[in-house]
Amino acid sequence: MAVLLHGTRQPIAPWEQAAHLLDYGFSTPAGTQVGSLIEPDPALASGKDKPANRQPDASQAAGLMSDAEALPVRVGVAVLGAVVVFGLILVARSMNSRAQH
């Protein structure tokens, strides 16, 4: 598969460019390398930044809530959502009744 984004029509149409790319790709011998990834910077791979070595502080987010604590939040969100939906239905009905009269 070849994907060309924002291709130009010069010197040939994008679909022809894609066909040439596919022809080139399938004509290369098996095992041919087309490039290599860069080696990671050793300074960035130090052990001090690994999550297992970090100590939590006040600026980090809290862990997941337990089921007992999450239930009231879920019920509250459901009730609030139902009130919003009910309010939107009432507004839509009032607008619809004004349009007919």
C-alpha cells in the first residue's frame, strides 16, 4: 500500500507516482535495508526517569478511586446527565410548539 498526501501533479499524476513507488518497492531484493533508526541518547535512558524509581509527590494525580468511592460519583453524573437531557427535551418541545402556532 502506498499513501500519498498533498501530492503534486508534476511531473505525473499522484496515482502514477504511487504505482511507481509500488513497482520500485516490489522490485528491490528481499532483505534490502532502506534506512536505520537512530540510537537512543544514553542521557535520556538513565534510570532516574523510570516510573518504578520515581516517588509520588503532591503534583502527581491520585490513583484510581475504590468502588465504594466511585459509586456516588457515577450516580451523580448519571443524575446530572438525566437532568440535562430532560431540560433539552423541554426546550425542544417548547420551541416546536411555538413554531406551530
